[in-house]
Amino acid sequence: MRRAIYTPVLMILLSGCASISYLGDAYPPTGHVDLFFSENDVEKDYRVIGRMGATADADELMYSTEKFTQAILKKAAEKGADAVVILDFGKVTTAVNASRDRTETTEETNRGGTVTREHESVSHSVEEKRRVEALVLKYK
């Protein structure tokens, strides 16, 4: 019974700000998906049935490597996969935002003249996401 309670909680945590995309064929769901980090480690004959990617904000602390992996395995099982090969895990830059603010003020001096002062500020931000990419396999 405890497992039934924790599973929905885990699914809520995994669905937070992460997104998983899948491109490929789908089969009836499987109960177990093997995990590999190199295609050379797969000892059974297989065919690639799809490709998967998962992304989340880089500063989102709840998405560890393990949670990304578990989310990918769950999605792969839903697509009928027998195995997943993690190809890459890292950060990608998704946006660079820049803004420039320039102000000019003119003031009169005590001697009857004017002084013009200029102020310029430039700011920028880089938006990064964490990304995991994987191959989705079906054994022959």
C-alpha cells in the first residue's frame, strides 16, 4: 500500500519543470527497461526505435541525474522499450537576454550654462537548461 501512495508523489515531483520529448515508434508498455551508457555495452541484438530528450531549468535542484534517468526509463517503458542508452547529460544554453539602458539629463549650472550628463548601463543574462539525451531500444 505504501508504494501506491509514494508513486503519485514521485510522479508529481518528476513532472515539475522538466519536459521529456520522444520521437520514434511505440509498442505495448514494458515492465522493465535496461539502462546503458554506451551502445557497446548492449549484449543483445536490438534496433533503435526512438530518441528521447529531457530538459529542466539548470538551477532546478530537484532534477538530479538519477531523477532524469528514472523519468527517461519510465517514459521508455510507456513506449514499449526494452533498453535505453544515455548518450549525453549536460547543460545547454537556451537563451541569452541583453538590455541596454541609456539616460541623458541636462542641468543648468550656477553660471548660466548647461551640463549634460549621460548614463548607460548594459545587463545580460544567460538561461541554461540541464539536458539528457538517450536512444530507445527494442530487443530483437
